[in-house]
Amino acid sequence: MNREDPSLRFLIIGAGPAGSAAATTSSALGADVTLVEDSVVGGAAHLRDCIPSKAMAATSIRMKAISNAEDLGIVGPGAGVDLGRLADRIQAITTAISSRSVDLLESQGIEIVHGRGRLVGPNLAVATVGGIEMTIPFDAALVSTGSRPRVPDWAEVDGERVLTTRHVYDLPAPPEHVVVIGSGVTGVEMVHIFESLGCKVSLLVSRHHVLPHRDAEVAAALEANFLERGVMLLKGARAVGIDRTGDGVSVQVEDGRRVDGSHALLAVGAMPMTEDLGLEEAGVKTDRGFIVVDEYQRTSVPHIYAAGDVTGQMLLSSVANQQGRNLGRHVTGHPGQSIDYSDVAQAIFTEPEIASVGLEEADAAAEGRKVRITKVPFTANPRSLIHGSTGGFAKVVSDPATRVVLGGTIVGHRASELIGILALATRGKMKVQTLRETLMVHPTLSESISDAGD
């Protein structure tokens, strides 16, 4: 191993945000770390789903801004998108992120094994590298192998006409008509991307509105934006099959309807990558494929940890990263920490963006909890008027008795950046008066958060 006198042999299978953070944290605290990764250092879900989709969203936002340029007094020819150059840009971004991750890990003396890791007992693993197995004994281990797009039994993905999100970043040309199946976070982001690139888009919504687990007011605002853009929304439409039709697809809905298009895109969730990891042999319990953990990320075998998407707790890179840092301290005998998942900030990269943190209005209503809601529409914000992006609002949820900020929601341009203010206020148990008395730069969108504290 790496150190002459290692105090703890720590094996990590999976070098995504959780595994990399656990590796650097535990190594800095004296552990001898071996990191096994069979795909890309930095995480497949992170570098083949999250980062590419946000890079495409950045391009689509600019495309939409160009299409609306005349509203700002800019008159001239429009612009098209070169998907080949966009794919090259995405590849360059992900390669740079992965390279920096490798450099950081190696600078700390962490051994990176490029192979397939598997537990073969409670204190032994094997890594298959180029068809050759190497044994790796360990004192503690972490499984952080991530997730992949879920493919239902009724769908046959071919990567040409029937796609998952991992197929959309290197398409030769914008699809003529994309039928998006799934109206959760990933689905609505893909609707935004493809419509902004000039594609016709149909969205199958299996329930009554998009984003079924989010605030109904937020869903209504996004649906209104989609309809304004010409997106066809089919509600109560649960897909049950996809047929290839020569140069297109036909998506069958449970109630008998069919939706035809040039491509079908599956955005129906993620599956943990826990197959063939030797979990059963090591005595690690799972539930529907996800690894069961406690508040310190320990599995049913106390010296074996799990973090990131494989646990199913919150499938966010930020959460995985923090889980890795926390367990990196815990495994080396330092005071343990756990994550308060109730104040994790989340964002949806549509345009307008949607972001939230802490208690939402819908959650409070469901719990019968009394809260104070203050909301400021961006139509009242000078910066929004200047940029011509007046859609959306800033909403603050607080306790009516103590006036402490409990959470909030922002719908609008750059909501993913603005939510950081409310995240700090929520975690710091700040009072709404403090929000109101904080003098934001004028004119900025952040002034709406101060106003919402009024």
C-alpha cells in the first residue's frame, strides 16, 4: 500500500463525488486509501449526466436569449447550434474536471486502481484490471458506485431513436420532434433544452402536473412557460411502450393514446449500480437495490460504508460530496457528523430556473403546520425588467411566532445562484427581519429576497 506504516487500510469502490471526497478527507487524516474505479474518475452520473445536461442548458439559455434579442433592441440575424461543437465542449469540460480530480487524489498519495471492484468478504475485495484479478485487503471500505438512468421493461433503448439522457449529448443533429417520457426534474430540464434548440417537444406527464413532488404553484409556472413555448403537454399519460416506425417512434400510452415523434427520450429516474459488487457475500443489506445506511453512512456491516446515489437518500452531487467528507472523518475515528436533509438546497435548470430549500409551502400544508408566506414577483424587480426576464417569484417561508426562516422557493432567472442566500438563512436560523435589513446591491435579483422578508 501507499504508506510504510498505515493506521487504516481504507478501500473505496467508486470515484464519484462521494468516493473522491471520502478519499481526500480520510487520506488527510492518516488513512492509507485505495480507490477503485472502472469508469471515469469524478463519477459517471456526475460527468455523463449532471455536467453535460447543465452545459447543454447553458447553450439553450443563450439560444433562447438570441431568439428574444429584438425585445432588448438588438436587431440582426439569428444563430443556429452546432451539436458537434457543443459535444466537443462538453467533452472538454468533463475531461478537465476528471483530470483535476485525478491530480488532487494522486497529490495526496492515494492509489487509484482503474478496474472493477468487488467485495469477496467482510475484509477482502478483488479488483479486475485488464482481465487480471488483484486482491485488496481492507480494514474499512466504502461503496460509492453511483447510478445510471432507469430503463423500464417495456422500453428497448437503441441509442438512435429511443434514448436515455446519456445519449443526448452527442446527437448528430437536433431531433425534429422529441417525445419526453417523465416529468420529474430530468424530464423538464430536457424539455427546456430541446425546445430551446429549436426542436418540437411533447411531454408525457403521468400525473396531474409536472414535478409531482414539488409545490403546485411552481409546477403551474413551469407549465405555463412550456405552453407559451409551444410544448405539447399530455397529462395523465403513463407510457407503456415504444415502437420504432422507420425513421421515428410511436409511444403508447396506458389509456390507448399514441404520441408519434422522431425520437423518444426516457427520463424516468435512476437505478443504483449495486450489481455484482459482492454485497451479499460481505453481509451488506439492500432495499430495492439501494444500500441501507445509518446517519453516519454505515451499512449493516459497521466497517463498510455506502454513500452517494447507491443509498437513494438524495441523488445530488452536493449531498454525495458531503456524505463522503463526513464519513471520511468518521472512518478515521474523528467526531462523526450527519446531514440534515431537510435544508439541502436543490435546483432545476430550466428557464426560468427553479430552486428551493427547507420547508416548502406545500409541505407545510400537508403537515398542517402554520407558516408565514411572503412572496415577491420578479415583475416588481428592476433587474428583471432590465433583462426582460420577469417570469417567476421569490417566496420565503417562516415561522409566524419566531419569524425564523424555515425555507423558500425561487422561480426565475439564476434561481440556482439566488437560493444560496435562503440556504444560509435557513441553516443559520436567521430571522426574516435580518433578510429585510440586509442591503443588497441595486439593481439585482437578490433584492427580491430582501423584499420577501418584509
